[in-house]
Amino acid sequence: MKLIIATLLMALGLTAQEKPNIILMMADDMGYSDIGCYGGEIKTPNLDRMAREGIRFRQFYNNAKCTTTRASITTGLYPQRDNGGIEMLDNSMFTIADAMNKAGYFTFMSGKWHLGSKSGHRPIDRGFQEYYGLMDGCANFFNPVQRDPKFKGGKVRVFGHNDKLINEFPDDFYQTDAFTDHAVEQIKKAVAAQKPFFGKIMYTAPHYPLHAKPEDIAKYKGRYKDGWHVLRNERYQRQLEMGVIDKSTKLHPEDPRMKDWDSRKNKDWDQALMEVYAAMVDSMDQNIGKILKVLDETGTADNTLILFISDNGGCAETPGGDNNISHSPGPKEFYTACGPSWATAQNTPFKRHKVNMHEGGINTPCVVRWPAKIKPNTWTDSVAHIIDLQPTCMAMAGLDPVKDIPADKRQLDGENILPIFEGQPFKRQKPLFFEFASTRAVRDGDWKAVYEKEWLLYNIAEDRTEMNNVAVQYPERLASMSNSWDEWAKKTGAPTDAKKSKKKNRKKKK
């Protein structure tokens, strides 16, 4: 009977459901300039296609860290703190999956969760009807439950399907492929049931460990022989030519931790790090191609919004200290990371990296495709943030982002950015706030204040790469913005200097 009804609707030029499908996709620790449509040399034809057929944001923000970003994309809230820790999920939070279930959607998630693996904190406990993936922060790409050498004694990661743990994987397993395969199955299931679908596909690529398939690594052999300085300048020039950044935008000076390429003694190993990293991004793009293909095959492409972002900027970390050059990047036996020199190139043209509140830590490429609504090959300078995704998805699904939140749940922090997708004017009503690991920031209109031992002030409209601190010229503005951050910190429990001082005093008394 369902097939007969669907056939009749198609004959009349109608669809089985009018609500748009929504897919939110996220890369892990990927820099602003890595993908082709943001100036990168890595082969990303599917993301480039999405850009040609959709809209790109120049100023879309995350929370600079895996966990905090995932908390916000799940709850529509800034990360909440309790006793100095980050409270990811509690019963006061109405998740994005809860909202989409209320609107009649089939909800699924594939990939990295990183918000808890115990009962009550798993994706299936927080609204997702289907889940498959990694509940931890990172894992071996070929065998996710292999002990993690980054931790003393080795830590076993948690991987599961709904409420069942998975402890064994086939010989040809590769994490990026597996996440996509599950997502494709769920899309087909929703289409067969004639239900609108909401899916989160949270890739772990290109987060360390640097693991990729040999055939993907081979594509980039020798590509990075000239080193990170040359790569950064190449990307910057392409960004200027493509319009990713304004022609007046200056390239921020190199990070102090960036090594001199000419003095490096193991250049083959150094470039191998980036070759594998590029292969991981390439593989992710291949898998995004599979998602686009199933949408085309099921006739759902026009009425499906796909949004792609990264959870933070490129990662400068080297887990366990300096990388061991006896460990080859790529195969499952070794655990390597790119480090600060390549990460500085990954975040071209910005300052700093993951966990920092300068643009290199919190600004993400954002590509959105929705053929039924979005004008192709467009850019926007509108300022948006991951906290905006839940109210926007609710509005797309026909829910009121205020009235349809239950009375016993927190109201969302984000704003509905649906007008941007529809080509309408959008002006942000409230400032954006950031905090992690003793760094903090406020973005209010064209102005941004960043705290690193002291408050710095930038006019982002004139100084996109944060080169000119104008705190002395605008003391009243800076004071107002820093005070607004303090008020926000009180509401969310974010640590302030006063709280840190109290903790230090308690430790001294002990």
C-alpha cells in the first residue's frame, strides 16, 4: 500500500513528506584551509560540489575542542560547567534529536559521540533512534578497540551499535567507511518508511592517530616535499584568488612553535605526516560522495539540507610528547600526529590552533547544500555558531525554537539562521562567547575580544587575522565586552580567575 501511495504522489508531482531532510556532518580536528573549496590542495571533489551547489560561510564558529563542540551541536547550548568540569548532558537539556523526534523525523547518528558511554548518556538515551560509532574521543582507525598507547597502561576505547558494544572488527575495517555505510543504511530505511530523516555523521578524520589506506596515501606521495612554510603561502594565495578571504586580509605571522623546514633532518618522515593527514581528509570526502549518491538515487537530494563543518581548528598536539620518527605515519601499528608546524599551515591564514580562542581555533569551514532553497555557489559573511543549528533545524521542521521546548528544559542559546539559507538578511542579536583551558573570547558584531593572560581587542571586519590589538584605543568597548563575558561565565559556570584563585587557595590549605 505504501508503494502505491508513493507512486501516486510521484505521478502528481508531490512528495510523501514536505519537511526537509537534514544531515549534519562534522570533521574532527580539520583546519580552515584543508578542503579544496577553502583553498586547500587536498582532493575534495564532493565537498567542492556541495560548495558549487550551495553556500559557504566565512565566519562560522565552533567551541575550539572536540567535547565542547559536540555538547553544543547536541544541545543547542553553550557547554555547561559544574564544579569546574564540563557538564555535557543532563536531564535539563532538550537535545536536537529530542526536537526532531517531536517533529516526526527518523533520527540517526553515525560516528564520534564523545559525550559519555554509560546508560543515560549514550546517543540512544538522548533521542537518537539509531546509533553506530565511537563513544570516545579518538581511536585506531583499523581496530577502534585496540589499546591506546597514548595512555599509561593502554586504554580500551568504547565502540558500539545502539546499546551493544562491538569488540571485534573485520580485517578490512576502516572507521571512516564504516560510519558512512551505517548512515547510508539509515537514509534508505527512512525513505522506505516515507519519513523525513535527521542524521548526524560525525567523522573522526583527520584526528590523530594518523591512519589511512595505502592507496589514499599514495595520491599525496611527494606533494609536501617543500614543507609547511611553502604550503601555507600556497594556500593563502589560493584563498585570495578564490575569495575565501578578502584581498586586504594579511597572512598572520607563523606560530612560534613552527619549526624551520630547511633545518629539519628527517624531512621524509615530516612530509609523511601530512601525506597521511591529506589521505584521511580525501577518504572522508570519498565517503561524503557516497552520501550524495544515495540522496540522488532515492530522489531526496533537492529537499535535503547537508551541512559540513569541523569541530575545531587544526590540532597542534603531539600526544605523549614529540612524535617518534621510528613510527611510520599511516599503518595501524603506530600512533602519530601532525604537530604544530603542519597545524599552522592547516589553519591558514589564521592565528593559533585547536583549544585556543583565536580564529585558528574556533573558525570552521562551513558548507551548506539545500537545492530546494539555497542559491548555488554563494558566500556569506554572516556570523554563525554551532549553537544555532538546533533552533534552525527546529524551525525547518516546523517547530517553534522557544515554545516547543518543554517547560522543564533549558531554553536554547543559539539563534535561527534559516534566513541565511533562504538568501534573506540576517543580523545576529546576541554576542557569542567562548572558553576553554584558560582562554576566552567574545564576538560582538565586528568586534572580538580574546583573553590570553590579558584581554586583547580586534576589529574583525578590518583585521580578519587578528594582527592589530586595539585595546588601548578602545578601552570602554573592551571593558564592556569583558564584563559581558563575566556575566556569561556566571550563567554557564565557566571558570573565572576568581574561581581559579579559590581552588589554588584550597590546595594550599590542604
